[in-house]
Amino acid sequence: MTSMTMAVSRPWGALSGSALLIGAALIAVKCVTILITGNQPPLLFEISPMFLGLGVLLLAPALDLEGSKRWIVSAFGLTSLIAGVGAAATEIAGEVFGPAIATATLAAIGGAVVSGWHPRGDTRKRALVLVGLSVVPTLVVGGILSGINERLLEIGLLGYAAVWGLAGFRLVARSPVA
């Protein structure tokens, strides 16, 4: 990466990573709250896809993606952001629209995986691929544990939040300083 490219991508990496960290933190706080109290806090889970979507949308400039990969990742990010806004709006209105959360989540995961595919030694990109690879194992672990106690489903979701947090941290930490 040239110094000119670093100068362009620096703020985008920090912004993208920060949005991913916020989305991950919202999921983690929701999970910990349920594990401790048994009650789901309002809005946290429903607004987290907005932040994940924003983070994915900003991956294209943050990672200097080009061509069709740039457009695909941007489309996934925008889809996640819009569906996330819809999920939050319906929750605020009183009845969350589950398909909006599912669409936002799947689009964010898809964008992360596409942006990170063929990482070529870039730890930011490897962390993004890890997001996609972690979905099934974390849900399986959560599903198995929920058979013991319904609250334990949140342990799997904590793992999911952790990989998003790792991806966000890598983006923030690897954003070059001029």
C-alpha cells in the first residue's frame, strides 16, 4: 500500500472499525444483560445491525477495494444499514419486524466475508472472514446451551459479538497514522 493510499484509507478504517465495535458492543451488552437478569434490554439488539451495516458500508474505502468487489461490499453494507434502520424503527414503533433484523445481519455478514476474501496477509481482512466463519459454530454452541437453559443461547451470541469486535479492533488498530 502506498503512502498516498494510506492517507486516503486512514479515516475510513477508523470509522468502519468504530462502527463495527459499537455494533459488537451493543450485542455484547444485550447478551450479558440477558445472562444476568433474564430480561432483554430494549433496542440494543435491534439497533446493532445499523452500526454493523455502516461499518460494512465503509469497508470499501477502508480496505481500498476496487471494481466489482467494492460495489458488492457497498451494496451489502447499504442493505444492512437500511434494514437495520427498519428494524430499529419498528422496535421503536412497538413491534419489531424480524425479517429486517435477519436481512441486516445476513447482509453485514456477507459484506464482511466478501471484503475479506483473499486476505493476502492483511489481518483486517482475515478478521472479516472470521466473522462469516464464526456464525454457524456460535449458533450451534448457543443452541446446544439453550437446551440447558434458554439464557445460555446468549453465550453463542457473545462469541458472534466478539468476532465483530475483533474485526472492528483490527480496522481501528491497523489504520495507519500519518
